[in-house]
Amino acid sequence: MLQFSLLGSGSSGNAILLQSAGTKILIDNGLSFKQLSLRAAAVGVALEDLAGVIVTHEHGDHVQGLGVLTRKMPVPVYMTRGTFENLSPNLGVLPEVVFFEAGDHFQLGDMLIRSFSVSHDAADPVGFTIRANGAQFGLATDLGHVSHLVRNRLAGSHALVIEANHCPEMLRNGVYPPKIQQRIRGRHGHLSNEDMCSLLHALLHEALQHVILVHISENNNSVSLVEERVRGVLKAHRAAMFLATQDAPTPLFEVRSP
């Protein structure tokens, strides 16, 4: 069994808490220590005894809380060397950093963590699948293109956290200047609703239990539109859908081995 909660999702700060029977980790930490602690407590989890923080990429909304966290408690941080070399100096010294290469897998307690490369405007960005006690969690956010590798690595996941960043029409007719629009919709930007639906459709299987949509733009997307598109893909499928927000944690979801 795995349990997870998205403590924050969006451009102001991202953090995902996962725990199994014997291990507790974070994916990214773009939240202040106060917010991280409050939101973890809100879903009934204490931050003590974290086995590690695994990092997707170096953008501030994913790492800006790492420095304070690791100086308040002895938590090793796992990241690629490219990510480490491009961290903001404002983070300060991270007391313990463990490097891995994109594509590597490693063990933290009873969790098997597999990394894979994604396409984003960062130095060496990765997604993850995490497996414990027969249950698999899959994460693919902050990517502008869904490759065969991404689909293959996420296949068979029992819970999926995937990006639904923008509606192309809303982006095109919105307030963002052309250069920003090009970045968002480019191959190293963020997934559109259409790309998200295509990925989700490819990953559907009978044992899929949860689909969590993240990084939904406040300016270039709408919750109702994302819900409509995802329902169209899931149809009669038993998987539960949830849309994560910036300002509050999601419930603590439970993923069981089928």
C-alpha cells in the first residue's frame, strides 16, 4: 500500500508527500517550512523521519523550500547533478545531496524509485514512478512533450499525477505575450489539456485507481474544462479523479496493490 497527498500544486510551490508501511518521502519542496508542516499535519502526517526528498528539477516552485527544510531536519536530497548545478544560490548549503542519473532507479526503505527523463526547460528534469508493496505511483508534470519513454515508464501505475496546464485556445487569446505563450506550448514547456488526455487514454488499465490533475493554469485553463475533458477519457472507468490546487493539500489518497 502507498499513501500520498499533494501538499501544494502550482507556480507558487509544489510538494508531494508519499508514505508506505515503512518509509516516508517528499517529491520536491517549493513550500515554506511552516506551510509544509501545516499542510502535512492537515492530512494527518508528521514530517519527522523523512527518508529523503527526491527532486524533479531546479525551478524555484519545486525547490525553494529545500534549504530551510534540510537545515531544520537531517533529510538527504536526491537529484541529478545537472539539477544541483543549476540550483539558485539563495537556497544555501544542502547538508546531504545524493546524485543519480536520469534513468536510474534506487531504493529508499521499502520504496523502489525509478526516474526517467522528461522534456522541460530545465537542466536535467525527471519524472518518477515509485513502487511499494505492489502499488505503483506515477508522476509526470512540468513537461511539454509526451515521449514514448514517458508513456512506457508510467504504464501500469495504479495512481497517476499528471499535468493539465493549459487550454491552447485560452492561451492563444489570453494576456500572456507571444514569447511566454511559445514557451508554454513548446516541447519544453507544459502539457495542454489535449496532450494530457492523450497520455491518460494511453495509460488506462483496469487497476488504475486515482488520477490527480496538477499545474492547472489560473489564466489559461479552467477547472470545469479539465474536469469535462478527463471525464470524457475515464467514462465508465472506476478511477477517481481529483484536481489539485495551489492553496490547500489534497486528501491523503490510498493506493492498494490490485
